[in-house]
Amino acid sequence: MLSFQKRLSNGFYMLLSLPSTAMGFALSVQIAALSWILNTKFGFDLHQVGIVWAAGPLAGIIGQVLIGVVSDRVWFWNGRRRPFILIGGTIAALMLLALPNIGVINDALGLDSIIGVAITVALTLDLAINISFNPTRSIIADVTPVGDQRTKGYTWMQTISGAFGVLAYLVGAFIGNEFLIYLSVPMVFLMSVVPPLFVVEPRELNAASEGEHVQGRTDTNLPEFLKICLAHGFSWLGIQTMFVYSFSYIKEVIMGYGTTETLGAELNNEIGFMTGVAFAVLNTIGFLLPALVLEPITEKIGRVRTHFLAIGVMTLGYFGLYYAGGTQTAFFLLMMVVGVGWAAVVSLPFAIMSEHVNQGRMGLFMGLFNLSVVLPQLVASFLGGWLGSFEDRSVIYLVSGVSLGVSALLWLFVKDAYTGAGRSAVKGGGAH
């Protein structure tokens, strides 16, 4: 074991965050480019875009739970999580390469089914991301002790991952989505393959490597786990609705073009530019807040209360978009508000959940926890036809706002297994 892992230094947390960052970067590329490519290059309508996006959550339902169970029990290539990170990262890089070449693949195979090829590529890409996402998050819990260090691991994960997410959206906006895709291929591959080689995993999951830190809970508080999943699920229903359909809001509400109106390359690029900038703004807040703001707050008021407040701010941001987001300036400013909740959603729930479950079955429960992400994503993916029936595309953010409001209320009923303030013991604590 290298000394920076023994000391749990910031450098170790940065390295530990890179595999998850690779998957987050791949997901950011998918968010920035997939809807745009399908709509502008292949003429998919809102309903068809939703069908393609549904492939990913379907892959996640199977992928994360299965990989979580297997990775808890196997050991090869000197690791438990390492093999799946390496395999998933490699496949994800290859599928990113395939993304802008859907038409080429269709022609090369002699097919006449662009949507079939698009679904296959999206499904394989998301399956690869899901294969890796579970181990990249589980390994953080495996090698960190409960309490502040566990929270630090996940907030650092979001800080590094969010910074690269901003890079993805800015490259897509200012240089182009196709350049972004080709840039992502080597980045995803290297950040997946290299860092795991320098992290020593524990052979036994009920204690940290070399027995240095007792990891805590050896049984599972199932009622609290289910409450966390339900609250987190409503967050993701609103968030995925934003990710999948914001391009339509930009096209029709901000730019004023019709639903089925065909635009030229210049206007299509403008839509891509605005989408990229919007998500860059979102992720800038998302990567700045976790380590700099949210982590210090959790040490004073606890993680659940901090998360509840951040989700409440996100709810207000979505309602602001619904009522007053129709100009570029208002849209970008309100995306900053939404980013407060985004910073919490992609960092704090992992730390909260991880201390309510059996540490020796972290992969399984991380996979089950992912169902609170992929099932809402699946629901959001099938909302395209219904949302398309409304003349005013602002309804996209009304759905998001209501969903996040429900999530905030549900978080009030979640207890904090670790209440912060420098305490090392696992303690119960109400969220309200």
C-alpha cells in the first residue's frame, strides 16, 4: 500500500475519484450529445429520443445489481472492484467512439434500422457505465472509515467528477459535440484503467485494508435504506426529465422554433451550444459545492439536513425555470440555483446510504441503491410522448419541480446514521 493511501491524503482521494470521474465524464458526454445527435442528425422526435434513453436505465437495472453482488464475492487481478472498473471503462470508451458513427454502423451492417442501432449503442454504453459505476463508488466505501472520511471520499468524488463534467459541456458548447465525443474516448479509457492499479483493496470487506479502520455496520437497517431509496428516486425523476428534454425547451421556448420544424446546421449547433453551456453552469456549481461548502455544513448540522436544504433549493430553481426561464439569461441563472441540489444529489446520498447497510455487502446495496436512479430514469424516458402533447415545453420543469419537492419532503423522514461534528461512532439522529 502506498503511503498516501495509508494517510488518506487529499492526493489519495483525488486518485480514488478518477474511475468514477471517467464514468461521470462518459455520462456527461452522453447527456450533452445523445439527444442532440438523435434529433439533429437523424431526425428523431421527442418520443423516439425518449425510447433510446430508456435503454440505459434498463441496462442499469440488471448491470449494477448483478455487478454489485459479484464484486462483493470475487477476487481476481488483485482486486474485487478493480476488474469491473477496467472492463467497464474499456467498453465505455469503445461505445463512445461508436456514438457519432451510428449511421456508419447501420450502413456497414447493411441494416435499415437507425433507431435499432442507436438503441444498441446507447444500451451498450450505459451498460458499460453501469458495470463500472457501482465498483467505482463501492471502492470508496471499501477503503475509507465511516464518518467524516467517508463523507470526504464522496464529496471529493463529486468535486473531481463535476470538474470534468464541466469540461465536457464546455468543449461540446464551444468546440462541438463530435469533438467532445472523440476527446472522451482516451480520457475515459485512461481514467478507468490507470488509477485502480495504485489503490490497494481490502481482502475482507468488514474492515479497511490492513485492519487499520473498523468499517462499522455489519447488518442492514432495511427501513432506512428503503426510505433513502424512495427519497433519492423522486430526485432522479425530476433530474432525468431535465437532462433528456431540456434541448426541446431550448429549441421551442427560448429560441422560439416549432416542435417539428427542421433547422439548419447553424441553428442546430446553437441548440447544442446552449445545452452545453446550461449543463456546464449546472455542473460548475455541482463540483464547487460538495467539498468546499456541503462537507463543512454536514459536520455542523448532519448530512441528511444538509441534503434536505439543497434539494429544497433545487425545487425552487425548477419552479423558477417553469415560471420565468424563457430567456437565455434567466435560464442560465436558474441553472445555477438547480446546481445546488445537483451538488448534493451526486455526493451526499452515497455517504448517507453506505452507513445504513452491511459493509461486507456494499456492492449489492450500492447496486440496489442504483435502482432509485435507473427506475426513475426509465419513467422519465417514457414521458416524451406525454410531454410532447403540451404546447408549452415549460411543463418539463414543472414536472421536475414537483418531483424534487416530493423528494425534499421524503428526506425529512430519513435518519442520519452519522451526525457529523467530528464523531466517530455510528449514532442515530433525526432529520427534523
